[in-house]
Amino acid sequence: MQFNTKKCSVIRFGPGYHSQCSDVTMLGNSIKFVNSIKLLGVQLSAYKKILIDIGYMKSKFYRACNGLFHNSAKLKDELTTMHLVSSYCKPCLLYGTKAVAPNATQR
């Protein structure tokens, strides 16, 4: 198996997430440290605990809602529209919240 070090990155969680540490190298190439990373559709941010970036999830939710409302503008049935929002848009907002519980501000 070959790794592409340009696509690899390192993110740190825990009390020392912001402190400097030595470079991580793979196959002679240095891997960069990042403050946020997208993993399985969820944007994670470096912090004392694993932190979900709610702004990324909210933008996906609003994109899905706007697309749905644009395409269903001719429908006059609010119940159908709300069912579609519940089926297609709400999962964008709630995906990954079971794995990492959001704090009070994020809720």
C-alpha cells in the first residue's frame, strides 16, 4: 500500500493540542498539522476534546433545504414538503452527533 503524503494530515486533540511538537514524517516527507479535518462527512476541529464544526453541518443543511424548496416550489402541499425536509435535510444537520455529543452552545 502506498500513501500520498500530500493528502495526509495530522490533527491533535487533548490538553496540549495547541503546543508545538516535532514533525511527523512518512516516506521521507513531512506531514502537515491542521486545525480542522473532514472525516466521514463531519468536520472535526482541534480542541481540548473532539469538537464537531457545526457551521459546516449547518451550511450543508441550508444547501439541502434551499435546493429542496427551489425544486418543490410548485408543490402546494406543506405536509409533503415537511416530510422531504425531514427525510433529506435533517440528516445533514444531525449526522455524526450520536458519535460525538455536541455541547450546550452547539445544541
